[in-house]
Amino acid sequence: MRARALVVLAALLAAAAGAGDASASASRFTIGYASERALAAALGRVHGTIVRRIPALDAAEVAPQGPPLRFAAGIACLPGIRSVEPVAARADRAEPGLTARLANGLPLEWQYAATGADAVPPAILRAAGSVTIAVVDTGADLTAPDLAAKAPAAFDVGAGTTDVRDPDGHGTFVASIAAGSGANHEGIAGFGGAAKLLVVKAGSRAGAFTDVDEAIGIVYAVDHGARIVNLSLGGPTTSFVERAAVQYAASHGVLLVAAAGNDAQNGNPVEYPAALLQPVGSNGAAGTGLAVGASTMLGDRAPFSSFGSYLSLVAPGVDVLGALPSTGSVPAFQAVRLPGSRHGRYGFASGTSFAAPQVSGAAALVWAANPSLTASDVATILEQTASGGGTWDSELGYGVLDVAAAVSRASGRPLVDLDGVRSRGEIRLTWHGYGVSTFRLAVSVDGGPRQVLGTDSTSTAESLPLVGRHAFSFTVTGLDADGLPAVTSAPLTVSTLRSQAAVALVSSQAGTGAARLLTLTASLKAALPSVPLASRPLVLEARQGRHWRVLGRERTDLDGQATWTIRLAGPSYRVRVVFPGAADLAAASAALAS
């Protein structure tokens, strides 16, 4: 398939190069302008037709009279033009953790895409509101934005109160992954969609647990409506009270999900309660719940992840993103500034503790897709749809969690999910599907007709070169047993175009005399609508004599904005904000003086 794909893609690139931007789809833009005269002058140079005006906003909708990309790049640089943005359909905003990107092109919350959670239909995410996930852990910071949005129920088994404050941070992180809000435009998206959250604090202030704490927590969760109980805890021995609590949950139709342990490099001892849910020697058969190990970005077992005959499956567990308590020090986590997130604290951490809640959240979605399933049914579906294709081994169990495939099987509908990682001059595409027999890969270049790359096959990966300056849109279609299209993935768009950029800088002052404060807000804009603006570096500088001195550095939020507040030392100032440029976006700057 690869040789044919390269030939077809090369031919498309040659055609696109010959045609310039003529193959790009005709799109409209919203133009912000300083005056009617500036707009008229700009459209006299870069031709376009005004479709409608919004005078109160000094804006107009314009249809370009030529290639859209060339129009946008040209008009954005003309005097009096403040903004050029594509006319776009409105939808709910993405969570910042799913939008801000790592260097390899994956979102910061990479575990969400790696497991296909981003391909679950919105209707299923909403339907999960009928399912309650209990997190038995160190408590949780209920003011963390992703948890507060769920208005969770809470109980401290030690104090008998609803105060579940979490100075340790472990429970907050786990709860956010399992059931953090995915619809509050803040932070991360939990795996459980709209699932309800019950926080059960079983650990001490120092984060220590006993089997009794754990057992009380399990019973409380079962008695208060939880259908799934996450147990990101464990130890090398078990006890009667722990076994009794596990059996109590099973007898009430509740699914228990436990971390398999992080001691593979320390003798790889059996861990409990995980080994009660998937018994030692079972090799993936039977069991009363799921024991979850940790995988890497490449889908291998994480070196620390415990393994053996009691492992059910794995989920991403290396440098996963989650929420941190709003206050206090949590040295066990690597804090990170999340572009686009205006509240809350977030960080990275590794461990099977953070793989298990992904499975717990996925279980809620499977139940949402088919409420008639039993706990055993849900566990089986999650195992059988994991990356192992229904086969088990001691390293990965049934393989890496595949949320979309599990939901698809539960609902009985076919599904194909496409993902890609960009590296230098190529992109590595991977896809998976359920309910289909073969796959068909296709690409569109610069909005041109979609062309099939290669022949239909069972392959689930392809590496392709990204040659020249173009916008590529890839799709994968799943075919049924008769070779007929059954379902097509959402398009995956990658651009190698280098857009012109502009920086707008506005200021406001507060206070008087020595207490005067200057607030500066910089807005980064790209002429090409496909270029992302989040997490771009902006540098604030002040003029001192003959030189510019750096005052601060910030990364842009989802809207391309960054803000600084500085104290003014004198009656006048001269500042500028510089964007140094990137492979897809040219350098730009803006200055202010008073």
C-alpha cells in the first residue's frame, strides 16, 4: 500500500503546485477594520466582495474573488485591517488539554486521543450522566474547575463528614481523569463524559490507606449508587475485609477497577485488590472486575507497570495530564501551565493509578451506550476491544484501552477513528475501527478532490511525506464484508503552509503616581485559518536607552492572547510584544508608547 500511496500523493502535490491555490475551497472571511475607507482601500488591492456589514463592530463578511488563502494572507497585512478570520460554524469549545499541543503534535492530554476517547459520539457522552463513578482515594479538591463543574457528592470515611480536602493531590488527579467535566471549556476532559462523580476519601491526610479504609469506602460507594468504583491503590497482601468488600460490590452489580501496581522493577510482586478482581493464574479469564496496568505513548508496557497473570488490560500511564488541587504544594506532580485554561492547576504524572481511572471513565461510556449490560459484560467489552484484538498476554493483558471501539461494540454501530503524529517532513497516521472488514485511506490537498491512497487493506498505519507548502486533509473509510463503505472517520487536517502573522497590543492603566499599573494584552493573529494560535511564545520588552530589555514571557491561550501587568516607573513608557516566528507562522511584533 505504501508505494502506491506515495505515488498518488506525489501526483496530487504536483497538481496543486501547478494550480497554485485554485483548488482551495471558496470560503468567506470576517474582516475587522479601522475605518470604512481602510476597508475600501484594502478591497481595492486584494479583491473581494462585501457580503454583509456589522457597523457596530467595524466588521464585514467578505467573499474573496480568488484563491482564499492568497486573499487572507494579502489583506491581513494592509493598513487599517485589524483582523482576518474565517467565517466558522459555532460549536462547543474544546477543553484546553485537548487543544494545546505537545511537540509531537499530540494534545497535552494525549491519553484522550491515544485511547480513541475523542471519537465517542456526543450523545454517548451526555447519556453517561445516568452513571455514577466513585473514586475511593485521598479525597479531592472540589473547587478544582473540572470537578466543581460536576458538583460531586463527597464523604470522608474516617471523619464521617463531607469534607474531602486533598492536600496529597492523588485523589484530585485521579478523579479528574475518571470524571472531570468535558464541557466546561476549562482544563481537561475526563473519560466518563457527563458521568456523575462520588468522591470517597479513604486515606489519611498523609495519603496512607488501610484495607479497612478501602473496604468502608467501597461499601459506601455501592450503597450510594455508584456503578463503577475506581481503586487507584494497592499493596502486596490482601485480607478478609478487602475480599468481603470486593464481593459486596460484585453482588450488587458494581464494577470495580483497580491499579495493577508500579513495582515491575522491584520484584514485580502481586498487588491487591487488583489481584482479587482478576485472580492470579486467571490469564485474563473470569474475574470480578478489571486490573489495569500502564502503557507508554507507543503502546508498550511502561517499565514500572506490574504485570503477570492478574492483569486485565492497560491504559496510558506515562506523563498523563490531570488536575491538581487549587492550593498547596504537590511535589509528586509535575505542574504545567495549560494554555487556554484560565483557572485551576494541572500537571503530569506517571503510574497505574492514573491508567485505572481512564478505564473507569470508559466503563461509564460503555454503560451509557447500552444500559442493559451487566458489570461483567462491560468488563468483557473493554477487554475484547482493547488493542490486543481479543488475545491476552502477561505484559499488556488484552492490550491498550480503546474507548471508541468499546462504545461502538456496546452500541452495535461501526466506527473508525484516525489519529496522526507529525515528525519533521512526514506524518505517521494510525487508525482503528470496529464493525468493519477493511480500510481505505484518502487525502485532499488544499481543499481539492479527495483521492484514495493505495488499495483497500487491513493495514492500520501509514507514514506519508508532507512535501511543499500545502494543507492536507486525511480520512479513513471502513468497508464492510462486501467492500462497501460503512463509516468514514472525521478528517485529520495537517498544514505545512507558513502563514503571515500579526500582533495587536492594547493597554489599560490603573492607579496613580508610584502605584500606576499598566496592563497589556497582546493578540496574535494568523492570516491562514488552519494555523493554531494556542501555546505560542510571546515576549514583552521595554525600551531602555538604545536597547530593548525583556520584561516577561508568556504563552498564548486558545484565542492567541497573553496578558501582562507591570508597574510604571515614570510618566512615559515604550513597550513592544514580539512573536519570534515558527515553521508555520511568520514572526510579528507590535509596540506601544506613551
